[in-house]
Amino acid sequence: MIVQAYAAETPKGELKPYEYKLDPVKGDDVDIEILYCGICHSDMSMLNNDWRSTQYPFVPGHEIVGKIIGKGELVKHLAIGQIVGVGWSAYSCLTCEECMSGNHNLCNDAKGTITGRHGGFADKVRCQSAWVIPIPEGVNLAAAGPLFCGGVTVFNPIIQNNITPLASVGVVGIGGLGHMALSFLKAWGCEVTAFSTSPEKEAEAKALGAHHFVSTHDKDALKQLKGRFDMILDTVNVELDWNNYLRTLKSKGVLHIVGVAPSITARVGHLMSKQRSISASPTGSPHVMAEMMKFVARHDIQPMVEVRPLAEVNEAMEKLHNGKPRYRLVLKMKE
């Protein structure tokens, strides 16, 4: 099978038309005709070889929505023609302790959709069937791609931390991750507070699901929220006033980090005195992604996206680099 894609030959290189061949599909693999593919900051990091793991030529793209066009002889639970999604992970061993306990995304042998293989800036992609997630009817396919990376990244902490509909949750950052977190938490039933350095985002944050808005330029704002939250979900990539955020947590509250901040410095006393904790997580398991998609369909949740044709991939990557999307960019494979 011939795949038409866009690839870079060098770090930070331009994405250009690229063709490669796949052998006939077999085993537990699935071939997908791609309809849409979101663009994530991880695609940019891999393109630039920031993590020193990129192999070139490199085809980015791991927020994939498409239609199954082929499957191996071991795949029984998926059907040709079925509409599905694929996120950051494309493979796990399925036999280790992590996989057997439902934590496939923590498998030591897990492989990413764009690590050591070609991703979704293409007309087709192949991955292991365990990581192919059915998309329920009624979901907007053009906006669904970012759910399979950014979406599950902020949905997983709700499950992981046993957040109930009665919980009070703060979301730090109203961007590509944070705007989805607000919608999830509002639909979950939580009391939701948005924290942002941009006061002009207050109206939009509340439209997305926030009940309250806190401008973090106000130095006294955090002090006034002492003991307020069951969880603070940090979606930004910068260091925060960790100690003051910890003070806003209730007893046994959790500061959960999904933004890749450089480091954390906090006083143990703020944790120990109220049995608070700090945790973090990557994306999520196939089970969590499937549950997320059911939740999305039930509550009509979708990211805010800007859709562009695949031919404009370099312009879209440049817009991502400059930090201007509101809030996610998606490539459409066919006109």
C-alpha cells in the first residue's frame, strides 16, 4: 500500500510531499484512511527533535480521525468502514503488568504514533488495533482529532483522581488543553474555576464551562481561595506559585499536572498538614479514551478548532509555533 504524506527531512525542516510503502496489513494491525488530523505541540517538538528521539524523514500527526480500510487476521472487534480515532500511542505489548491492569499508556514497551513510525499528516496510517478507538455517531469528526491527545490528557485526571460531580475544581490555563478541561468538568457536574493570566478570556472561559474566573495577575487572588478545591488541574508549561496553589486545596486535595513545567518546588508542610498531594499523568489508556468518547457524544462536547487543508500544513505549523491558534488546529485530508 502506498501512503501519500508530508514529511521533514531535517530538524525544523519544511514539510514536503513524501511517499512511502506499507506491506500488507496482518496480525492485530489496522489500516486507516485519514479524514482529519489535529496538530499538537508534541508534533512541533518532534519535528524540531527537541526530545532527541526523532527519526527522519519524519511524518508528524497523532490526533487522527479516519475510516478503517484494512485489518489483520487477529482483529475481530473492529469493522471495515468503521469511523475511528488514534492518539499519541500506536502500540503497547498487551502482556505486561501495566497493560494487563488497563494502564496500556504506561507500558514500558509502548510506541508512539510518531515515534519510530510515520504519523497522520498523510492519507493513511497504520497502528495496533488496541489503540484504535471507535467514534460514536453524532460526534463532529472535524473537531474530534484533538480529543485523542489533548482531550484525553485532561479527561484522564478526572478518572484517575476519582473526581465526583460535587467536586470543586480549578483549571490553570485557558489554552489548547485548558479549554477542553473546562467543558469536561462542567458536563461532569463540578464547580469549575478558571485561572488565567489573560483577563480578557473571562467571558470565553465562562462560555466554555467555568463558573468562576480568577486573574492570576491579582497577587491576593490565590490567598483568598484557601481550602477551596478538590483538584487543581495545571495545563500550562510554566512554573507556578506552587505553594499558594497547594494552599487552595481542601484536605486530601490534589494538584494534578498535565502541562510540562520545568520543575516543582513546594513545601512539604503544605502537603503533609492536610494530606494534599501532587500528581501528574500522560495521555490515557484505550479504555479511558473510549469512555471519553462516549461522554463527548452524550454531552456534545467538542474542542474549538480551526480546520485547514493538508496542503497548508506548513502555514498551520507556523501558526502553532507563534502561539496564535484558538484553540486547536486540524488538517483536512481531502477537499
